[in-house]
Amino acid sequence: MATSPYLKDSSRLGDVIAAIQVMSVYKFYKLSFEEWADRISADKNDSEKWKTIFIEHPEFFRLDGAREKASLVWRRQFPRRYDVDAERVLSLEDYQKLDASKKSTRVSRLPLPSSDIKALVDTAVNLHSRALEHQKDKRWWTALAGAIGALIGSLLGKLIP
């Protein structure tokens, strides 16, 4: 079984939580990797790092069809009717009155409430804890296998003159 992405480096859980927090509330739900890097870590040069995190954690993040932008899965479930300028949800009637340009550039999905963000962060922490427990379980079997190998080796050493 492959190593959990949560255990790839010591800052992974913190990075996932930071991405969840920012992507949950930023007015636009979907941005390029460079834009998310700037929003999350204030460094556009970290775009490859964030792209890797988004790809390796599909339980929280999705890429668009062109694989150039990322979004938070939970937020994608809301309709695109959040006016980022007025900071309010548009009625269906108001949304339909907008011109196509404004719909594509100034309308997004609703930011998540704090209870949803907490649920996502708790899920990340739980997945990280499970990955650590799984890693500990694997080490136990490795130690046992090593001990058995040493025992067999010493027994064979005594039996073979």
C-alpha cells in the first residue's frame, strides 16, 4: 500500500488545513495554482507545491477540466449565484438578468459557513491521525518480522555445524 500523502512531509496537515480555510471563504471558489499559492502562502512561486497538494488530496480538492485551476469539493456543490461584489446570494431571477460577462467573472459559489469549515478541518485531522496509526501498525509488523528472522537465523546457526 502506498504511503499516505499526509505523511509525505511534516507540514502536510498544516498545508491541507490552510488550503481548506482559504478556499472555503475566499470570494472566488476556483483559481489557478499560482493564485491559490499567493492567497494561501503569499508566494506565487509555491504554485507547484499547492498543485501537488490539491492533486494528492482529492478528498478535499478538485481540478478543473483543463487541470489548470483548483477548487474545494464541498464548495462546488453550491450553485454559482454568489455576487462577489455585493457579497450576497443572488436570486435566480437576479442571476438570470446578469450579462454573460458578469456571470463568468463576478459570480462565484457561496463561501462556506464556519461549521462546514470545522467539519473539513476535523476530517483532515482524522485522516492524518489514521495515517499515523497505520504507519505505526506497519512498523510493528516490520519489527516482528525482523525478530522472527533473527530467531530463525540463530536456530539455523546452531543446527548447521
